[in-house]
Amino acid sequence: MPNISGPGPSLRSQWLGDKIRDLRKSRKMSLKEVGEYLQRDQGTISRYENGELPVRRGDLAVMLDLFGVSDEKVRDDLEQLRAECWRKDWWDQHKDDFGSDFINVPWLESRADSICTYQHFLVYGLFQTRRYAEAVISRLEADKASPEQIQRWVDLRIERQRILAADNPPEIDAVFESAVLERTAGSPAIMREQLQRLLEIGDSAAATIRFVPTAVGPHTGLSGSFNLFKMPEPYPAVAYVETTAGALYAEEPKASSFEAVWQDLDRSALSAARSIDLIAKRLKEIE
């Protein structure tokens, strides 16, 4: 679960800030010069560039004029990014529960064209049943959080799953290690319920589920689980890795290394049909 560390710049505000900084530096202008032109103090411009302060529409338009940006597509893309920084959605009211490390994930899920997820030990969060999620989160967080906080995290995990039934959901391609089937979370009854849920998802158009059998041997995904979000323009692809020390986000060009790992996983995994058979077999074993 997220490392609660208070609010911080969102990915989208950081992206916009980076673009503004790059444009300013390309014109060899100082923060002070831009601030004087906008009639803002240089601290405001610095906070824009660091993603700490949402950029106002008028200020963005003036800065783009100042930096000589005339390409309408570039201007439109940056305005779209600026608008996203201001837009609120259901997860924003839960920042304290999600934490600054994790708050970007539901936004990425809601905007991605596709999500490639590799899970080494556990069922992917968007596929978890409530009881499976309760068993996992309780085990991982029992020493760090109150029962009430754990329940809120469970509720939020289930709430995120609304994306599966959205009007335009992302394409989800999930690859699991076969050990995910063997690791019982909570109880055999909870695991049976979870496996049934995977069968339902695998038989629907919601996602593709595949497994890497143990017999395949070592592959490049063994360094750990990750999610790779493939985004529409103007957003870059983003890889997300959850670690004990907190969340890590890798954008292009670093995200390309995760794409290379994904290609190896794609070659290593069983077909979707054989994977469904594997789930059904395991379900019978624990009935």
C-alpha cells in the first residue's frame, strides 16, 4: 500500500513544469525575466516548473507566446496537460488515504490506452475480490495501520475497479507468474472465490490474463512486478513499480526498458486459453 507522505506534485503537473522549463531554457531566459514579463514573482514561475503550483490558463498562453511557440498542436497539447492539472476526479478526495506516492495510479488507469501488468506474487489489484484484497492488505499492513485505515484501503482498491466497466476502458494485458495461483491469501475459500473471478475476467473482454509456467525458467521479468501504462498523446508512457520504500515512476526513455522486459514476458507466457485452463485446474485442486 502507499507510503503516506502528504500531498506532492502530480505526474501531470511535473510533466507540464518540465515542458515550461525546457522552453524557457531554450530561449536562454531566467526565472526573473519570465516573472517580470508575466508580472509574477520568480518564485511563482519556479513553482510552476516544479509542478508545485497549477498553471493558470492565461499565464501558460503568455509564456508560450514569450517562448515563441507557434505550433498549434504543441500549444493545444500543453493546454490539455494544464487542464488535467486542475481537473478533479473521485480519487482526489482520498489523497490522504492513497498517499502522494500512489495518487497518480488511478489517474493513469483512467487515462491509459492500455495497461501491461506483470505480477510476480499476487493477483493484480484491479482483479482482486474484496476478500482477497482484505487478506492481502491486512497481512502487509497490520503492524502499520489501524483496522479502519486498512478497510479504507480495501474500499479504494475496489473503487479503482470501476475502470473495468468504464465506457472506454483501457486494454489490460496481465501476465502472472504461476506461483500466484499457488499462494493462498486468507483461506482456501477466499482463494477459490478469487480464482473464479479470474476466470470471469479471462472469459470476458475486460482483460487478457496469461501465466508464465515455472518450466520456462529465468526471464527478464524476475526483477519484480510492474505496471506499464501506454498513454495517448500528449502523455508519455509510464512504468510504475511499488517498492517497500515507496512508488517509483519511470517515464520515457526509461519506460522503454520496461517495454523490453514486457516483450520477453509476452514470449514466455502461455496463451490466454491455456492460462484459463491452468486457473480452472487450480480451482479444482482446492475445492
